[in-house]
Amino acid sequence: MLESKSILVTGGTGSFGKAFVKTVLKRYPGIRRLVVYSRDELKQSEMCEELSSIKHPGLRYFIGDIRDEARLRRALEGIDIVIHAAALKQVPAAEYNPFECIKTNVLGAQNLIEACLDSSVQRVIALSTDKAAAPINLYGATKLCSDKLFVAANNIKGKRDIRFSVVRYGNVMGSRGSVIPFFLRRRRSGVLPITDLRMTRFNISLQDGVEMVLWSVENAWGGEILVPKIPSYRIVDVATAIDPNCEQIVMGVRPGEKIHEEMITTSDSFNTVDIGKYYSILPSTGAYSIEDYCAALKGTVVEPGFAYSSGTNSKFLSVEQLRLLIAEHVQAGESL
């Protein structure tokens, strides 16, 4: 499907963006156009050294900010599919600089929606986060707003052949700013700081995130929030997997942090469908029936009151499993 398409990735120089671009170039070497859209020219320059437009004729690097709607409109000319990964994601930074986070995550999302509606774009997949479910920090609140904007965009598309969908998943193993690279850096000190001994998180690999987005491009109906079935881990087990000899010191929960993350709340359960590898939270506007959706994707409606939390997840990664996954997925430059 993608071989003849033109794709734009916002935040294309981030962890997800780079993994997505590498996968698409490998799987669809004859892709017509693949545009990396981001505001950091240094990261684009570094990425271009690894993935050059000379070696990959369809690859383009486009400097721009999603806060700039005019620049977005220019970048979207001739684009068929948009993967929206640009966001301000650091919880403490968002708490300290709230409106900067709002300008990127909320106003930037609306800029993208408006620009896509006025172009030839046919599919939009927006990346979300587990922190958008019942948010208690500003980052999560902005991503919830963003999710709502993308879902509601389907209400105003008119006769345009365009679908907006959302992919929501948990912590990406080894992504920039995540706990695993932090622990790997700190283990030389012999002490690993633990926020809370009870803390759990969902876990997904970068490649699994990429595969989910690619699946969504081909299968999403528009208006749904797709959630993967993924394992959880305990923070103390991550620390033990990285170095069992390190002392673990409890520092306390930071502002805006949860002990456990959610991806589907009990309030979502009435519109949530189990479609096998993923859950799908369907739009409440009645754009299409749950019955039709289930029939097409071989899904079943979840029980009322169902919730999907990292703390009550049915699958947890063991210390040994974590050690193997870290060695496989995290480029640490050192053995475990």
C-alpha cells in the first residue's frame, strides 16, 4: 500500500520518527516520498548522515514547527499519509512551562488538522500516550486534548476522503528521556534512585510501536483510539535487571507522576472493543456502529467497567526478561 504513497512524519527526528523512517525505507524502498518534518536542524543533519536523500531518493528533510500552520501547509503539499509524532513530552518541563507544552501539543495538533483538511491527505495517525488516560499532569492533559481534537476532526471532514485516528501506547523501551537509559548512566555511581517501590509502567519496543502505526494506516476506520496489549514492568525490577548490585534509594514520586499508568479507563469501557492484538476505543459520536466495527475486525465488546492499568495488567516482565529486552533494544554501548 505505501509503495506509491507520500508520507510525512512530524517529529521525524525523534526516537519513534527515526525507527519509523528506517522501517519504511527498508520495507518500501521505492516509496514515492517520505518527509521528515521537525524543527531541529542539527538532528536533521545527523539523521541525514545516516539516512541520506542520495541513497534514498524518496527521502526529504523539511525544517518546520507544528506551531507554524503556514509551514505545515507547504510541507503537506502532495502528502497522502501523516504520522504525527511531534510533541513536548517531558513531564517536569511541562509542569514548569505549561503554555509552551499547550502551544505544541494542543495548538500544534489543531494546526495539523486544519492543514490536513485543506490538503490531499487521506490518513492521519496521531501518537498518544498512556498519560492521556485520566491525566494528572499537564503533559497528559495536553495529549488528552490532542486525542479529542483528532477524534473530533472526523466530524468536520465533510466529503473529504480522510480519516483521523489515534495510537496510544506506554513507555517506549530505551527511548530518549526514559528510565532505562537513565539507570544505565547512573549505575556507575552504585546507586539507582527509585521514585516509589510500587511503581509500574507499560512497556513497548520502538519496533512494536512502528508496526502498530503501520497497521493503523491500513486498518483504522477513523475516530478510534487504538491501544496495544503490552506487558508491564515494575521499576524496581528494571533497576535490578540493570545492576542487582546497585543500592536502590527511594526518592519519592515527582510532581505529576502516577504510581500506575492507565491506557483505558472504566469510563472508556462502554465504547471499547477487543480486536485481538489491540483494543480500540471507538468514538462516541456514532459515526459507525460497534457491531459493524466488530464484524469487520473480528472484535468483541469488553465488559462494562473494564480498565487497562499497568498495575493490574495480566502480564508482567520478569527481571530476566527485562535484562534480555534491554540488551536487545537499548543501544547502551555496554554489556549487561
